[in-house]
Amino acid sequence: MNERAEDTLTSGDRLLQTLERYWWLFVDQVARIGWGRLLLAALLVQTLGGILSVPLLTLTLILVSILVKILASGKRQAEQLADRAIARSEKAEQQAELEALKRQLAETRMSALQAQIEPHFLFNTLSSVCQLMESAPQQAIAMQKALIRYLRSSLPEWRDSPGETSLGQQLELSRAYLEIMQLRMEDRLQVRLKVPESLLAARFPVMMLQTLVENAIKHGLEPKAEGGAIEVDAKVLDGKLRLAVHDDGVGFPELPGQGMGLSNIRERLAMLYGMEAELTLEAPESGGTLATIVLPFALT
């Protein structure tokens, strides 16, 4: 029986590796083709979806393709800017120009960090939509709408200001994500958002809240059989904005966590605010994980 379980796990791992390989091939192809060809392909896919009676799935695939194209283009531009900045730095003769180039490199590096997409979440959501289309079409429609909101909120609105947007924009992104996860986890997930309306206009770095929310679900609540609750809380103390994400899940196996997402947050906080901002992780006595971002409070 253990051998069967190992075979099943191996097959699952192989399937996941295959999906990931095809996902990155798909991203590479979408990044290479022009917008004209992409829109033509989208029209053909939409027509095919109507013929096969799967319009929700084809619409979602089109939206994902457009988002991938935008993100891939942004990342490519960031890499090109970095290459040009390095070439210029080799010829620079004055310290002032070198300092300007360092800032430009930091911004392009931050843009590259932000131009990321999590394929597992998209795969799982699309799979859930497909399954629900036959058994629970209303839930499938609700999940598809939430996914559209998530993708729309994920667009690089920070292009002119790559470091920050508003807390309200980032909260809307996480709200759409949590709505999808509630449809998938059902009664196993409770959500509490305690962000005052007066703080929605506060400046806040892009994708940091979303990373903390995803970590809480993935590492804390999904592994817990009965699920649990996640709470997002924001307040201002001593001129600092404090955003906390608390879950009552199984907790991180090792604290403080040093995963890629958390390291990404710490690196970007240092680039944006220096020593004036920090990310802390705690293991409350009541269980779960408490992640808090502290940064200077300012309005957009």
C-alpha cells in the first residue's frame, strides 16, 4: 500500500513538472509574439470556445495570456534597462552619475522582482472553474468573475511609480484572491478584513500584502484539516503604517521564515525605505503566524 502511495505521489510530481514546463513554454511564446498576433489568437480561441461551449474557460485563458504578455514585457524592459545601466556605469567618470545609475539599477531590479506570476494558483483556479462548470455552474461563474478581478488588479499599475501604489489597490487584489480561495475551501476559510477606510489611500508597496496573504493560506490554513481564519489589520502608530496578516493555521515550520516571497519583501523594503521599514514574523501563543510590515505612513 505504501508503494502505491509512493507511485501516486511520483505520478503527481511528474504531472506537476510537466504542467510547469508547458506553462513556462507558454509564457516564453506569449512574450515573443507581437500584440497583433496575440489578439488574433485570442479571437480564434474565443471563437473555438463558443463552438465547444466553454466560453468561460476560453475567456479566462485569454485574460491570463494578456496578463502574461504585460508582465513579460515589463520584465524584459527592466532587464534591458539594467543591461544599459551596467554598460553606462563602466564608462561613467563622475560619482554623481554612478549614484544615479545605482538608483536606476535598484528600480529595474525591483521591477523585475514585481514582474512575477504564480502558475500554481492559476492552474488550480482554472482547474476548479472547469470542475464546477458541470457540477455547480453558478459557483464557476463566481470564481471566474473573482479571477478576472484578481487579474485586473494584478496589472502593472505601478509602471510610472514602480515601488508603490495605494493600500486600497493592494487590498482589492487580496480580496479577489481570498474570494477565490473561499470558493475553493468553502467553510474551511474565514476572512476578516480590518482596514479603516481612512487608510485606503496610504502609500503601500505592490504585491507585499498579497505575498503575506498567499503564505498564510498556503503554509498555514490549507494544510490544516479543519481550515481556519485569516485576518488583515492596518493601523497607524507613531507615524508608521502597520499592516498585519494573522492566521490561526499550522504555522511556519521554521521561524523566522526565509522563503523566496519573504526575502523578496525584505529586499524591496530595504530598497524603498532603508532602515525605516521592516517585516517581522511571530508565532503567537494562540497558534498560527503573525506577519507584520511596518513602514513610514504617507498618503498617495
